[in-house]
Amino acid sequence: MRSDVHQVGVGPHPRPWPDDPRLDPELLAEGDRRNVVDRYRYWRMDAIVADLDERRHGFHVAVENWEHDLNIGTVVRNANAFLAAAVHIVGRRKWNRRGAMVTDRYQHVEYHPDIDALVEWAGGHSLPIIGIDNIEGAVDLDTTPLPRRCVLLFGQEGPGLSPPAIAATDRVCAIRQFGSTRSVNAGVASGIAMHTWITQHAT
């Protein structure tokens, strides 16, 4: 193996090993090459999820999935990066996990067969639904206060939010754009919207 190739992560932990039940003996012995922050080096996966659950933010992310949207993996990866409470996939349960880069192992993912089911769930948790789409009547995302507890809802790649989804929202926010393309894809839009929430509420 070339010595100049950069390796992600850390190698085997020197002995004696730390006495910490969160640590994985196999990772301690063989090294931890996962794409995790240094805080979680050598931690068991369930221990990482439990720690994240203590700190998750008050927003959820939902995305419509009627045609096997290839951007959902990126939405899940963004949700993990910004510590969303959960990702809700509306429609088909099958989605391309490749774009998630295994972050779905650390992120709660829930499924709803249709928009009505999502609305019922959100109502039961007193969560307003904020749509993200560039449609007529939408308000600018970057100048709109977002609720501390809410669901950020994204549409299918191409058509955007479906009519039932638009009808279910408390409001729709648009991402301001200045080029020739009508919209950005759901993966990019989700990252922008989540970061907007972060700038308003994260401490």
C-alpha cells in the first residue's frame, strides 16, 4: 500500500484500552476508519445514536418519494449533519441509500404512506409543516422566521411539492435564486433549509 495515501480515521488504540462501555473492542483492536467526528472514535454505533438523541434539534425533515427520488440519500446525510430529530419519507419506502453514505445508521428515519399520514403524525406532535419550494405565493426562506419545532417538507425531484403537500403546509418558503435554473434539487434545498434553521435556533 502506498505510504502517501491519506487514510481517514485512526488505527488500533494503544493498550491498555480505556475502560469505557461506549467503546467497541473490535474498533479498538483494528482501528476506526468510519466517517465520524473525533468525539465518536472507537464508539459503538448504538452508543453514538444514544448520544445524538440527547442533543437532537427540534426540527424534522420530510420528503415526498413517489418516483424513487435519488436525492433522498443526500437529504438523510444533511439531516445527520444538522442533527435533525428525524427524517420522514412520504410515499415509497424504497430509496437509494448510497447518497446517505451510511449516515442513515445514525439518523432516525420514519415512513408515511401518504401526506395525510404525515399530517396526522405532525398534528399529534403539535408540529407545523413548513414547505420548501419555489412556487407562487411562497415567502423568502432567508428572511422568514422558522418555528423552533417544525417539519421541513420537500417535494419530489422535478415537480416539487405535490398539491396535497402544499395544502398541508402552514406556509411555503422559497430559496432565492439568481441564475437560469428554476430550482435546485431536493438534496441541495434540504441543506440550505436546515442550515437556515440552524442559524436561527442552534446554540
